[in-house]
Amino acid sequence: MSTFHGKVAAVTGAGSGIGRALALGLARRGARLALSDVDEVGLAETARVARTLAAEVDAARLDVSDGEAVKAYATAVAARFGAVHQIYNNAGIAFSRSVIDSTSEDYERVLAVNLWGVIHGTRAFLPHLVASGDGHVVNISSLNGFMAQGQMSHYCAAKFAVRGFTESLRIEMLAAGLPVCVTVVHPGGVKTNIASAALARARAAGRAVTGEDEARERMYNEKLLTLSPDRAAETILAGVARDQARVLVGNDARVVDVLVRAFPVAYQRAAVALGRRLTAAVRGPR
């Protein structure tokens, strides 16, 4: 059986970045698409391009932090297409702030999207994937799902949890002999708007944005977020086709994975030094 051709694939966060690239990669492979995002403009553009690739597309606004909405959406997708074979829980947000300066609302918002969005999407679609007889859950974690960074405790907490949740799910599917494959994905620095969106979100909330915040945004955009979303999506879909339990996306993710395994404590001091050097590099001479 084909991994993608004729299969119904749902992708959250499909309005931009990795989500859009996944949607278009699936379209090129002959999948039927259920696409969602809170960004209706970006979502409409993804759907438009996917249709030019002859894909059958259903696009709907969806806030993945709303569990009841996700459950209703999964039911609607199954009714619309007659089955659902794959769910790509990709939607995510981020921002940068220290633990001491963060509020409870900061943690609640990031966890609501990045962790609960994955949990909601998995639980809502799982019965339909089982019923299809050929299901696949693909949950997008991060390089920060196995390596922590300062100023990103909200994001790291969510992405570490996505890894644990997904690995637990795979064990359950294997133990029960159910026809659902499970993959956790750890992208490294992919060239998306996540860093800029984080700063824009802070400004929109009326929070003071410092020169340090702006330097950190430039560091991510110029030094760390370099892999194209299209290449990331190709790596992910190749891993799905091979039923890989774990997909590392980008050389940085592969190198960091080895370093963290070899130096689980020492890497933390190295991360501090590297962060300072990269921030200084984007600031330039003072």
C-alpha cells in the first residue's frame, strides 16, 4: 500500500513554515488534505497552492488548544473524507523570557498550543486512524525536545513532554497490535517565522521589548534558523514512509543529539557560551 497516495492526511499549523511545506509535500505525493491553522490568510494560501498540485483540500480555522473544537474537527474531517489515515500535529508557538520574568499565563499559553495541541490532536484523531487500518501519528517536537535552552523554559517543557507523550503512545500501539504507526520529529533550526512571531506577540501584548530581545531574534533568524521548510518536510515525510520512530531534521539536530547524549551536563555551560557568542556576532562592534 502507498504511504501517501490517496491517503487522508490532517496537518495542523498548515498556514506557514513546516506545516505548509508538509501540506505541499503531501499534495505532491497524492494525499488528500485536511488543513488547519488559526492564521486564516496563510491557511488559504497553502490550500490554494495545494490545489494547483491537484490535491483534494479541506481547509478550516482551528485553535488546537481547544480540545472540544479539535474533537469536533476530527469528526468533521472523517465525515468529509470517509476516513483519516495520518495526523501531523505541527502547530506551535514560542517566545523568549526567563523563568523569573515569566507569568503563569506565559506557560499556560505555550503549553496549551505546543503540548495540549498535540495531545488533543492525537486523542481526537486516534480512533479514526485505528478505524482506517493504516494510521500514522506524526508529532512535531523539536531539537529542544532533548536539549534545553535558557529563556525558553516554556517551549522546552512542552517539547520535552511531546517527546515523552509520543514515545508512550508508540509503545501502547505496539503492545496492543493496533494498525497505527507513531513518529516523533525533532527539527533543528528551520527557517520559519517562529522567532519573529514571538517578538511580534510580545509587542502586541504591550510588553517591553529590549535590545537584548531584538538581538536574540536576529541571532535566531540569521544564525540558527537556516534549513528550508521544504527540506525539513522532505526529511519528515521520508521518515514517515520508513515508519521511523524518531526523525531528526537537520545536521544541527543530529550533532546536538550526539553531544547531549555524550555530555548531558556539560552541554548546558557550552550552550551559555555559544549563545553569548552568537548574540555578540549579530550585534556587531559596539
